[in-house]
Amino acid sequence: MTSENTAGQSKQVALGVTGGIAAYKTVEILRELQKNGCRVRVCMTPRACEFIQPLTFRAISGEHVVVDDYSPDNPDPIAHITFSQTVDLLIVAPATANTIAKFASGIADDFLTSTYLASTAPVVVAPAMNTTMWLHPATARNLKRLRDDGVTIIEPEEGIMACGTTGPGRLADPQLIVRAALEILENGKQTRPSDLFGERVLITAGATREEIDPVRFLSNRSSGRMGFALAEAAQSRGAEVTLVAGATTAEVPANVRVLRATTAEEMRARVLEEISNSTIFIGAAAVADYRPITRLAEKIKKSDGHFTLTLEPTPDILAEVSRTRHEGLLVIGFAAETIDVVRHAREKLKRKNLDCVVANDVTSDGAGFDVETNIITIIKPDDAAPVTLPVMSKLDAAHRILNEIKDLRATRDGALKEGQSIARA
Ligand code: CTP
């Protein structure tokens, strides 16, 4: 396959290398791009040169490698402008937390960051860093900003890190980075389409609190992040979104209508008020399954011996929405599990008659409550193979869930039209 631009010339790719141990893997990216007919020019941050010599890239690319555009050996006096404006794609691999932070805030204090600012070409960023740096809220915030600015992020892999620890942060497989790059070169940057325009999405999020007495309650560790990410993602794709949120610690997405509910009963009431005006319901809340039979008006006093609290089940909001659904409503549930994830999730899908279940093992690292990332499996009816996704940000996971919901909608609409034409025939 040869990558050519509209003028029939080979695609011009800028490959930015920053100071991480994975810099040696960029050689494979360069070679693969060349094999696919791209002309690749490399630029490096000064720190990247501590890990790999510019000469390596110069020898393989056959091009001058820019590190410092003020350097006297630089053939072009305004290289960051000429370079940035003559490329079809900028790839940064590995991208350190520092470079990501600079991109996010528009700092242009070296050749690579100036190129990023001066270019209108699509950008692919493949982060690689220590797990703690990757999971730091500042990095998550900066990556979110880059995504909002239209940058494609190739999530790092989980595995043994150079520092001996295990976790997410390893540079994604170079082949995967090249595949993503070639796809963008072939089809152009996929900006998020307004493919959910016309849908009205009702989402529950966060934890419910079931009161025991005026100062105590039963609850769980849900932060609301997954539901909020779904709301943000659906909103960005043109849907009208309403959130019914219980107790949450995550930041509420902008421009989304939020209704608050404390108990499962209140959440049920809010949902039932809104459901007739919705086309998609997603139950992402961690609703308490039980509540105390009575809420005591006075604070329970400590006494000697055991204390027994009698609980009763709360209403199952998801099951009720599914049971009483109006035509066209898609109903999606979550299944937080600790063992036999897919089997239990399938069982929930059947029992609650859902269109789709998003399952996760809440005990695995990088998944579940109160973390920025998730590892999900999407399960649809009809014994279709489950879609198991690697660890990714909750926002990326949200988009993958919405892609599946969009497919479900297309299948349902297709079946509806087919049914109508059979009825007419
Ligand atoms: N759910 C709900 N109302 C409840 C309990 C759960 O709407 N009272 C929804 C959750 O929002 C989630 C799904 O049901 O979408 C699954 O919740 P989960 O607690 O995992 O399943 P349960 O059906 O409660 O079964 P179990 O706790 O036994 O796994």
C-alpha cells in the first residue's frame, strides 16, 4: 500500500520523539511508515536525544533531524513554520507527560511544541510514561484537553515498565500506532460526528445513599465518572442528555442537564418522570440494592453487644424501565462484577431484558469505582461475541459504548423497516 496525498505525492509525516525510554521503538514506527510509502521527517526534543541519537533517525529517514531550530546546522531558518505546514500528519511517539502538558496549554518552548502549535495537520499522540504519572489527574486533565482539541490519543498498554513496576503506561504497539496513522492519512481526521443527533439520552450516575438515621447511610464507592463520561460523550455527538445523579465526587460535565437524587427511591422517581421523553436509557448508577426497613428519626446510640440492621430491597430502576419501556427506547445496563464477569452479565442482560450490558470486573486494576480508567466488556443479546476492550479512559470507553448503541439503533431501525415492508407486501 502506498500513502499518497491528493496531488499523487507520498504522504508527508512528521514524527516527533520525546524523552522517554520507549524512544527506541520510534525507529520501528518510522520504518513501517516508510514501507507504507510515507516520507517521514523526524524532530526530537533535546531530552529525547539522551535516549536515542538523531543520527539514527537521520540515517533511516535520509532527512535532517530537527532538534533545535536555532542550531547553526539547521538548513531552514524558520523550520518550525516550514516543517509544520508541509506535513499531512504529525505523530508524537513516545509522548511524555511533560510534552502532553505543554501541548495542552499551548507552550511552544522547543521545536516540537512550536511545530504542534504551528501545524493544522491532524495529530496522533502515543503517550508513554510511568504508571503513576499516567494515572495522575493532571495527565488525565491534559489528555482530555488534547482530545477536545481534536488530537487522536493512542492509549498506552499495560505491562512491565522500565522501572520494574507493572501497570498502564507502556507505549502502544508501534504497529497499532502506524495503523491509526495510516487510517487518518487515508480517510482524514475523524472528528466526532453528530451521529446521535435526535437521540434523547437519560443516564443515571453515581451512588445512592440509603439513610439509617440522621447521620448515617448505606452507600458505595461510585464517583459518577463513568455516567458523566457517557453524558459528555453523548452530548458531544449531538444527543440531548439528562443525567440523574446520586452522590458523586467527579466533576459534572458542562452543558448537561443534571437532576439530583439521593436515595434509590428518589432516583427511580426522577427517572420515571423523564423516561417518556427519552430514546435511550443508560443505567450507570451504582444503586444500593438494599435499604434499612425504617429510617430512624433519632441518631442511634451506641450500646453494648451486637447491633442488627434489617434491610429490604430497593426498587430496581433498570428492570422497571425495561419492563415498562415504550417503543423505540433502547435500555442499557451496567454489571459490576467480581467473578465470572461475562456469565453474570449475560444473566443480567436476560433477566432485565436489556439491549446491551456493559460489564466490568471492579476488582481489576484500572477498572471500576473511583478510577479514571475502565476495562469493559460490551455484551449484546443473541449470543453475539462480547466486545472486550483494553484499559482506556472512561471517556474513550463511553465513546465505544455509544458506538455499540448506535449499531443497535441501526439494527433496530433496519428490522422495523423490514417488518413494515413485509406488512405492506
Ligand atoms: N440497578 C438499578 N436499580 C437497582 C440496582 C441496580 O437500576 N436497584 C442497575 C444499575 O444501574 C446497573 C444494573 O442495574 O445498570 C446492574 O446493577 P448490579 O448491582 O450490578 O446488578 P443487580 O441486578 O443489582 O445484581 P447483583 O447486585 O446481584 O449483581
